[in-house]
Amino acid sequence: MLRFLRTMSIKNKVKMLSFFPLVFIICMSFYIDMNLYNKETKLVNVNQIVDLNAKIALLLHETQKERGSSSGFLGSKGAKFKDTLVTQRELTNKNIEEFKKIVAKIPEKNYPQNGKVLVDDVLKQLSNIQSMRSDIDSLQIDTKKALAYYTDLNSTLLSFVAITSTIAESESSIKNIIAYYNFLMAKERTGIERAIGSNAFAAKTFAPGMYVKYLGLVNEQKIFFDAFFMYAGENQT
């Protein structure tokens, strides 16, 4: 499978990113939900964090697609991806609202250590998304800075998923979360590849340094997939 992923074209990776990871994320979220804790007295509190992880994964899926469309729009100097961006931003906004709704319901004491800090950081970053979109629409920002905004946002979301392993009580639960995290990290690398590819296709050339970055992302993707297969149980692979 890893050899297949390495040799897959950017175009086919873009197609794969649109459906397979989303289905996998939902299934993995339910799997972790069922296995994270066995103690009934803690199930309600922990389920809130598990549900938040699921919302984070769905939000990541949409911000990754918005990053790719934004990159293509900038690469084409506004000639392409305009309609796609409008539709994609609506999907992203929907998932932002779902994320905010569940965050509003979780008491601070139920978060893992430093979890609330990361969530607050995400909310702060999301408060700037309309400004970022305006800069993209008016072509007042270069591709590198636009990619950095979405990538930094996604990095914070992924950091939250990572620290949720600290509230697990069993070795199997910890492994499940680590596997889940590594899958999301590999998917994020695929998302960045998609953004670089969209920009290159639109501009008909790689921006300076982007091809080297693309090759580095392929290697990072392999590392995260290797870790995923290492920690994932048979039911997850």
C-alpha cells in the first residue's frame, strides 16, 4: 500500500483525499469511541472529547480542501477555482460551527492537560479566516503565506488529537489514538501535497522551492503511514 501511495500521481491523490479519508476518519472515530474507556462513570466526560476529536477530523478534512482550492485560485491568479472556493468555504463554515457547538458544551475540567489552551488557540486562528479569505479573493497574499495559515491551523487541531492519548487508561486505547493521530498526520501531508499540486497545475509550474517541498512531504507521509500501521489494530487496517 505504501508503494502504491508513493507512486500515485498528484491528481489521483486529490481524488482519494475527497472520499476515502473521510469515511476512514468516521469509522476510526467510532472505533476509538467504543474502546477508549471501559469505566461507565467516566464515559460521558470522555465521550465529549472523543466527539470533539471526530469534529476536528471533519473540520480538518474541509480546511485541507479549502487550502487546496485557495492555492489553485492564487496559482491561476483568480482565473480558476473561484466557484469551487465559494462552495468549499460553505462546507468549512458548517464544520467550524459544529466544532464551536461541541466546544461550548465541554467543561474546562474535562479537557486533557493543555487541551483548553489548544482549543482556544484554534478559535483565535479561526477568527481570522474571513480576513484570510478576503486577501485570497483580492490576490493580496502570496501562496506561501496562505498555505501557512491553513497549515498552522491544522497543526493546532492535530496537536489536540495527539494529547488526548494522555487521558486513555489502557495500552490498547493509547495505541488506537496514536494510530489515529498518525493517520491524520499522513492525511495532512497529502493535503499539503494537494495544495502544492493545485497551485502548480494552475500556474503550469512549481513555485520556487515547492517541488523540493513536495518531495519532502512524500517522505513524511510514508513515515506517518508506517507509524499508523505499526500502532493500528487488525480492525483498523
